[in-house]
Amino acid sequence: MAKTALVLGASGSFGGQFALALQSAGWQVNRYLRGTDMATAAKGVDLIVNGLNPPNYHNWAKLIPQITTQVLAAAKSSGATILVPGNVYPYGKEPSPWGPDTPHRPVSRKGAIRSTMEAQYRAATESGDLRCILLRGGDFLLPGAGQNVMNQIILGKLAKGKITALGDPDAIHAYAYLPDMARAAVALAELGDTLPAYADIPFAGYAFTIADLATRVTRQLGKPIKIARFPNWVFTLTSPVWELARELREMLYLSSFPHQLDRVPLRHWLPEFQHTSLEEVIARHLTALGLHGSSISTQTGK
């Protein structure tokens, strides 16, 4: 009998990719209708995927705790495992690679909010009647996703021969290709009780610099690509009246602070998992932007 998942935020990038991955793996997928009773919607499901996230970082301090409380209540009433995406914000400027043993020392308000959220999920599993998988990734990569930083800012002027750096173009940065992350999440969910009750697992994905990205894009397009620095003063100037600018400004340190995620935990749990090659992911981004580079095979690799 097929297992059933309730996907929250299925219309978004994260929830949408996870719904597709679950369906491909043979799961029945129920899409949560925002504003309806979550506990009722969760009755009879095996997995709750928390893809809810306030758009443009809106009012995280209030909304993230509300969402967390609702998800925990729904999971407790239904007995479903929770699958929640984690990010790198709680680690602040700790030495990387970051993993489940890295202490949480956030240097941003949003990092503190996410750290508190994770602590709530962890605490809820300690009673023994709830299970949670927290799969942690870097910045999401998804070709064609308009609100994605990679598409909107970094590759936003690629048609003009420029890649835009929000910080140090030589600082290594963690990224997660959402379709791959979704496949990994489904595979982890299917491990069931083999996982610990609270499984904090990094999805290392890729780690590359903007300079490296420019080199790879240059090679695929067959023409030189320049690196431009984003005028970060724009965030400062518009922060008082533009919520997204204010919230992005707080996280700019990650564009200059070198970081990556630990690959070992995912290899332990999913030793056969294959990532889409970075060259293929870049090619898909170029195609989504209407730019056509050299032919790249769809071969995957670890």
C-alpha cells in the first residue's frame, strides 16, 4: 500500500519539488490548503512535509513559530513523521564544513529564529512519540524560479555578459539543487525507524565560488563572462521602506564568509545517492534563461 504525504506549501519551489519527488517514488500526495485545519488534513498521513515559508522573509519572528506550532500539533495528532528543510543560518560564522555536531551560534536575527525553531522540533522528538527529519541545504538552485537569488540576482544580467556577486567572488558558498534535495528527502523518509527520532542531516549539494561559476558559464557559453559586484548600498538605502532589502541585507555576510556543508552524514544514510552534475545544473539554468551553451550530458555523480 502506497504511503501518504501531506505537503504544506506545495505551490512553492521547495514544496512543489518535494511533491513531485514523492509522486515519482510512488507516494500518494495530499496538498495542504492554506488556512484550513492542518490537524484534520494530516489525519491518516505518514509524512508531513513542511514547505511553508513566509514569502520574502516576511515577519519571520511571528510566523515561523506559528507554523512550527501547527506542524507539531498536526504530527502529534496523526503520528506522521515531519520532514522540514533546514538552512545554514543557525551556524553563524562557525568553521565549516557544517554538520549536525556544529554548534548553533547565529549572528543574525533570522538565524536565531531558525535555531529556536529547530530546537522545538528536536525537543518534541524527545518524548518518543514524534519523529522529525531536518534536511539542511545551502541556497536553493532551481532553474526558472523567479524569486530565487541565483536566478534573480546572480544570473540576472547574464544575457549582458555579467554574473553578479553579492559579496566576495572568491568565497566558497553552499548550494542545494532542489530536485536532488527532494529525491534525497524522500529516500530518507523511506528509511523509517532506521533513522534517529530527530535526524539532522546536511545536504551538502555543491560548494563553489562566484568566480568558479563564471568560469564554468564562460566554458559553456563559449564567450567571456565578467563578474560585477552588486551595489550593496542599495540594501541599506531602501531597507527602511523595502522589507526584502532589509532582510537580505542581514544575510549578506554569507556571500563573503566561506562555508560548506558536511557530506559524510548523507553518504552514511544514502551511500548510493547520485547528485546531478554541477555542469548539468548550470546548463539547465542557462536554458531557462534562454541561453544555450555547449551540450552537457545528464550524467550524475557524487
